[in-house]
Amino acid sequence: MHGLPLPLALLTALLLAALAPTPAAAAVPAPTQPAALAALLRADPVYVTDQLPRDVPRSTAPQFKKLAQRTKVPTFVLVLPEQGAGSDRLLGAVHDRLGRDGLYVLVDDMGVADAAAFGVRAPADDASTVALYELPYDAGPLLSFERFTDVIAQGSKKAAERAEAARKKYGGDTGEEVDKMHIDPVDRDNQSFVTGIALTGVPLLILALSPYVRRWRRRQRSAKTGETGETDVSPREQPGAARRPFTRLRITPLRLEAGAALLTAGAIALTASLVFHQDTADASPPPTASDLSSRVERVATGLKQDGPVYSDPESPHPLDSEQREQLIERIAKFDRGPVHIALVPQLTEDESGGEPELFVEAVRQKMQELGAKDGHGVYVVADPLGGSIDVVTYDVRIDANLIAFDLPDSIRYGDDDDRSIDHQLGERLDGLMRFLDKAPRTDRPETSSLGMDDAPEPVEEDTLSPLFSGDFWPGLLVGAFAAALLFGVGAALLGLLRLAVPGLRRPSHTVVTSTGGLLFTAPPDPSFSYLRSAARDEIDALGREFDPDAALRSSIRTRVWDCLDTATLLADRDPDGHVDDDTTPADLAAAIILARVGRSALAGVDKPCCALNPLHGPATGWRDAQYAPDDQRLRTIPVCAECRVLVGAQPRLAYTLRLTLPGAARRSDRVPYEDAPGPLPAIVDGVPQLIRQVREYAGVQ
């Protein structure tokens, strides 16, 4: 045992003392589980099992020792697998064997399982209650023991109050449930999926809905104008407000919306990374190589040095001395090869992941390293906690299929109705040896091992997949579909609302004043869609309002007819009653001006158009204004009511109100209306000149 770790050496020493092949030793009963555990605590008051390396590695023993010092009373800690039936009596039995007063604590893979104080004042029950109720089920043994020791250190009174509060808040069927501390792989898949949906869905919704928002705001402004009978003037255009010179910026709404969508996508990705930051699904620290090999070395050493039957000292001992001796005698009479029986728990938290065949293979290889001949024989793993029996054969003359698939359930699993603590392992192991003796002898040695893959690495087993992987990619696709669906639903609802609610319908570009006159609205930088919409509305309005059979003066009738005719020539050359798709912005603007002049003529107004923005219709007065940014002179120009107020407040900034139109190919750069192609610039010389230019432009005399 030279060079073995202290706990392993102690366990081996206990087994040697119990199973030494001498006549005197054969008469001495094997040490019971409480006696073996008492011996371990006598050597070190904190013992951490080597059977739970995936949940409680033995390398965490120093941390348990440090926490145990908080109690300020002698504390003995056993970290063992879940003991099942009889665990409530284990601490008392260990105390009786050890003979030392103190606080005894049993910790399993879930947390503090039991605690009892012997000869010292310590609120063990209350501390156990607090650790049970205040922590989530996935807190882990180390954190559970930390909470336990914190409550012990607070004293009996505070511990009782805290335990009662925990029972009221979290106990019973109506109690609150503590949120778990860690997520599992399914939770990570859900997080990835939701992140993918948001990462495409939200930016795409921004790009799709932003044009609707812009139009909605315009309609709100127009609706407000219609209700008040005043021109829709933005806050920066109110009378007396300072005006900024108009600059031709290349930052279009589309680019702004694309930038906002890109920033939103980045913000979603960053926020998801910060919120869904978990990278492990378990609270346990990663085990070391020594943690993963300790139990295998212990069992292999016991089988190699102490005979064919190894009983785990940490676990309940299902075999009494007589059963053990009878089993050893049967093994000695078996003539098809050596038989090795290990009574050791098989747990998903152990180094083999609860796979007996992997455990057997590891023990077999270690025994060969310790000097075993060739590793052939029958290997039996009997679980003293769960009660199962697994058999693996290597190069023995027994049918491998018989062992792997036809081993009777009464031997492998026992009687389902059996409630005994020892699971009748003694009788079932005896039945196994009889079964092996009667098994047909094969012509050649066979192996029943299925050659299973290695157990998953503990760190990889608990490591969560990256957030931007797995279900993240389907989430991206679903997000795109969801954005399209929501956009369609939203657009349909808005359309229905506009039809159902008069106040939400597209407002008119014309305002009827309190005196019965017409007040036309238009921005200084209309978009192509605005020009199309206004041209359609104004031509339709003039067509409805003009009655050729009405009693009108001939001059008014001629003016209105000329305006309607030329406006239609510009916007609807087909004519099919719709604005042509290829109509240029300048032609649309000219059509709007002509239609509004015709409507004003019907209302008895015959004046030149506003020089700053002819879309505003006839002027209402004259003002001195700086007409161009590079010309400091003030010119007297006709202006409408809206422009007259603004120019009167800031005559030097009047040029910022000049109408500009979308440039070639509807790019972001804009063209002053006087420089636009087509007949539009003729409006500077008056409406009659514009009408003549339109007819020449259209080839109509």
C-alpha cells in the first residue's frame, strides 16, 4: 500500500484486517459499515467518498473542512452516496462506534441528508430544514453544507426562527418554489431559439414597419391641420422660430432605419450574451484525474490482494460472515476461470457514469497493472444500494449470450416485492454461482463484454452548448417568418381601421378654411410617394368640383378646363383614371399645381402661385425675401399665407422654404423646382405660361 492516498490506504487496511486469510481472521466478522465509517472519521473528521466524483469530487474535502470549522463545535462530516433505507440510523451508529461527542453530518449528492448533535448544543434539525427549503434542488452538496454551517453558527434561537420562516414560505403544497440555479441543455436550446427569433424578427420588423410609422406621423400632422383649419407647420417652422439653412444630407430615412435595425440586432446579441451567460449545467466543480481513478484503484487493489470478494466499506454490508465464506468456497470450486465479485454501488455520479461494464473494464485493467495474469475470468458487480447484479466474462468457456442476455431477472434484479435492506444479495449471488456452474461449457473461451464507449467526460457532460449554436439557426428562420407574419397582420389591421374609423383615413392635402376658401399644404421636400398621392387626389378633386354645365364666367370656365386638361396630360396620359407609373416628380408637381390653381379658380381666386413653394397654390401677398443662399439681395416675391408668416419672421432664411424635388432615379439629392426638367419651371412666369409649356411638352395644341 506504499504510495496510496491516506483514505485509500485506510480503506485497504480495513479490508486486510477483515479478510486476512488466516484461521483466526476467518472467525472474526467483517467490520460493519458504521464501524468502517467510524474508523475513517477517527483518522480525519471530514471524509469525502470517492464514489461521487462527478458531483462531489474528493478534491473538495478541504472546502468541506473549512466550512465545518464555522460551527465552533466538534464536527464530523460524512459525504457519501444516498444511503436509502436505514440512513436515519447511520449517524447514531457511527457515533456509537467512534465514541466522540460532536455534530455529525451526513451529506449526499443532493445536499445535507441528515444531521445530529451528540453531547453538544447545535441546532442540527433547524439547520437541516433551512438548507432544505431555502436552496433550490440543484444547489449542490457544497453550497447546501455551507448554508447548514451558517445557520449552526447563528445559534439555536436564530436558527429556529429561520427554520420556521423557511417552512412557512417554502413548505407544504402552497409554498413558493425556489428558482433553480442552473439551466439544463433543454433550457439552453430554448434560449438559443428565442435569441435567433429576436435577432432576425425585431430588426426585420423595424425595416418593415418604419415606412408605416413615417406615413402615420404625416397623417397625424395632416389630420391636426384639418381639425384646426391651420397650416401644418412643424415646431421649427413656427412664426418667430429660428430656421436652419436647408442642407442636402445624404442620410436618408431608409439608411437611418437600416442603421437602427443593425444597432438593434447588435444590442439583442449583446443582451442575450449577458443575460444567457451560463456555461455549465451543474454546481459541482470539475473532478481531477485522481478523483476519477481513486475508487477503481481501491477496488482493484482489494480484489488483487484480498481475495475474490470485495465489499465496499462505505456502503451497507449485505453479506454476513457465513454468507461470505460460503460464497468464497463456491468461487474456489468454479473450474472455468477466476471469479471476482465487487459489492460496490453503481451510480450515475461515479467515474463510470453508472455503467457496470465500464467499471469492470477499468478495474480489470488496473488489476493487470497491479500484476494480475491476463485479466480473464468472471467479473461480478453487485450494488449494495440499488440491489442489481451485473456479470461480465472475459475469455471463459461460458456462452457469452447467456451471460449478456439470458441471465435470469431473479438474479439480475431480485424479487420486486423484496423490501429488505440487503436486497437478498447473499442468496442471489449464491444463485448466480449455481447458474454459472450449470451453464453449458463452450468449445472455446468467449467474452460477454459489449465493448461500450467510454463514459462521458465530466466537464463536457456538464458544459452547455454555446448560445449561438444548435437551435439558434432555426430560430433565425422562424424570426424572419414571424416578422413577415406580424407585418402582414399589422398592415391588415391598420387597413381595416382606416376603413372603419374616418379619423384614421388618409387625410386630404387640402384644408377648407372657416371663410370657405382653400388652403393647400405641402412640405418643401416632398417624396415621390407624396407627389403621386397628392396628384391623384387633386386631379380627382378638381374633376369632382368642376361642372361644365354650371353657370361660370367664361374666363373661369376656360381656366379651370385648361388646368384640368393639362394636369391630366402630365399625370394620366393613357388615360385610365390612374397616375402613370413613369410620371417624373417634376411632372407630378406641375400636375398638382395646375389642379390646385383650377380648384382655386372655382373658389374665385386668380392669383400667381407662391414663389417659394408653388404646391401651396395661389399667393396671398408679397414679401421681401432672400430667394437663394448665394444671393444676399432681398427680392419681393408672391407668397402664400404660410410662407408669408415664416418669411416675415426670418426673411434671410426664406430660401430654405423653396420647393425641391427628388433628383434623377429618385436619389437622395434634390433639385430646386426652377431647375427641374420638363415644363414645371414655367410656373415662374405664371400659370398661362405653364399651361402652354405643358401642351407643347405633351405635343397637344
